[in-house]
Amino acid sequence: MNEVDQGLYRGVAERLICLHDEIKTDGTLVALNRVAIALYDAKTDLLKTFIHSSDGDSPLVNHTSRLADVPSLQQLAGTGARRIIHDLTEAAERGQDHARRLIAAGYRSSYTMPIQHRGILYGFVFFNSFQAGYFAPSVVQRLRPYAELIALSIMRDLDTLRMMQAAVKTIRSVSSARDEETGAHLARMARYAQVVAQRLAGPNGLTDEYVEYLFQFCPLHDVGKIAVADAILLKPGRLTADEFTAMKAHVAKGVEIVDGMINDFELRSLPHFQVLRNIVAYHHEALDGSGYPYGLSGVDIPIEARIAAVADVFDALTSTRPYKEAWDVDRALGLLRDMSGIKFAPDCVAALCESEAEIREIQAKFTETVFD
């Protein structure tokens, strides 16, 4: 059985599936066989598969590509125009990987619209049909309001996440938590977690939607540190027992802050809210039960918290802190391997260790001078 309860974590994709079913009740649009969303990460120039509703298996799952490597989409992003491909065969023959996959799954035509507002590119909506030449002007005209509705829904959900992140960033900017919780740390840690989750996706039933929300939520993992005194956060030496007790209290404070934000902003409908709460509440738990604050062990620790723990500790080890110099990648991975099965989940450690090229790319992109 997959570890992730898809009923618990279902969110945006379910809405898209329902809308797709509704669209196909329109006789003109009955041959619309696939609707898919890819999101754009401007900081890495990566397009990432996110959600889909397909008549059959999706040909593109857990897939990323650089926008710079897809000139036709880059042009759409620049102009805001739409793209119609009446026959995907030609694109597949030119060696375009995504077109080859679509053709192999039976799709023959596509209609693509960028999701953007006020100069910000959120991603793209892709529509596909098993019929070549399906997206005639009459079909596109009937489809357009649905496409706009999908785009608005995606922007609303992502803007909600960004609002939460911005609120936390503002709090940090006037708090003592500015030391180790820099924008660079948060950017790296979230991307390490994303890399791990992508490698674990298949065996654990993690959808692209789940991986994306994990990535978006990870920067909030230690929000409770805003309540920890400077003297403890910035202490260059070992904490006393009382100081460590005070430090551990940041977990409960973090959960309190997250719950308060959800209630104050009326965001109970936020997709995957429990994932966010689990990351904040349990990322200091340890596989052998020696972590805090609840002493959970093994699979009682939610998978998102196990992933966040490995990502967070790895970045802490490879970063300069008030009490230590930065370790190199090999030394940090070596410690994680030594603690695999004791403090950290073996599959999470293995996934990170198998991602050294991605690790070094992330480190080069997000240096300590970056504040996001």
C-alpha cells in the first residue's frame, strides 16, 4: 500500500478532474482528452509537472525541463500568445521529448496557454486531444473561458501560498530569526526536499501536486523560531539544558503560528494544509524515537517531515552558522549515511545521496548572499 493517503492529500487535481468532466459535457469539447498544468520556477528556470486530468495515464509525470530548452513555450511566455499544434507527430520527429511521450500515449493535437499576470509567469495550461486537428477556431473559442477559469484558480492557490510565505518573511525581517533562517537557507532546503520527494514519488505514491506543495511549505518549517531569544539562537557554543528546552519550544510555537495564519486568513480550504502542519510539527522527530517534541519513531513520523528533516539537517551541515563552519558535501552526506536508520529515514538519505549533481547546482544558485 502506498504510504501517502491520496484521499487526505487530494486537492487541486480533484478540482481539475471535476472541471474536465464538466467541460466534456459540452458536445463541442467531448474530444478534449487531457488537461494538464505545469508550474514555472523563475529562480531555476524549471517547468515542473503539477496536476492533470487525462483519459488514461498521463504521459508526463514527475517531469521537469528548463524553459530555455523549450523555445516555443519561451515565446509564449514572452508574448502571452496561445499555441495550437494540429499534429504532434512533426514535433515528435524533431526529437522533442514531451511530444514523443504524448504521441506514444495516443495524443495527436494540443492547445497551450501561458498562466501569467502582471508580468509574472506561473506556468502553462496544456489541452490535448486524441484527434489530429481538433483545436479548430470554434473549439478554441468554446474552450477559452474554461482555460481562463483554470488559470485563475491556479494563480489564486499559488498567491495564497506566496502570501503566507511573505507574511513569514516579514515577521523574520523584524525578528531574531534572521541568523540561520536566511532566504538562501530556505531556498536550498526547500529544493533539497523537492529533489528527495521526486526520487521517492513512485514507491510512495507521491503525486506531482504533493511534491509541489511540499516544496512550497518547507520554507515555513522553523517559523516558530521567531519566538526564540537572540541569546539562544545566536549562541556560538553548546546550549545548556534549559536553553535547549527553550529552543525545542519553537515547534509548538510554529504550529500555533501556522494555525493562527490559517484561521486569521480563513484558509482552511488551502490544499494539503495537513502537509504544512506535519512539516512544522514533526521535522525534529527522529527515526529511533529520540527526537522532539513528541518522540515519534519510524513510519509514525509523516513522510513529509522525514523528507524535511534530511533536507534541513543537510543544509545546516553545509552552511556556516554562529557555532560552526560549513562542511563540504561529502562530509555532510557521510554523516547522514552514518545516521541513516537511526535518526533519518534510509530512503530519504539514499535519495539525497543519489542527487549530488542537483545538490551542487542548488548550492551554486542559492548562495549565502541571496535573500529571497
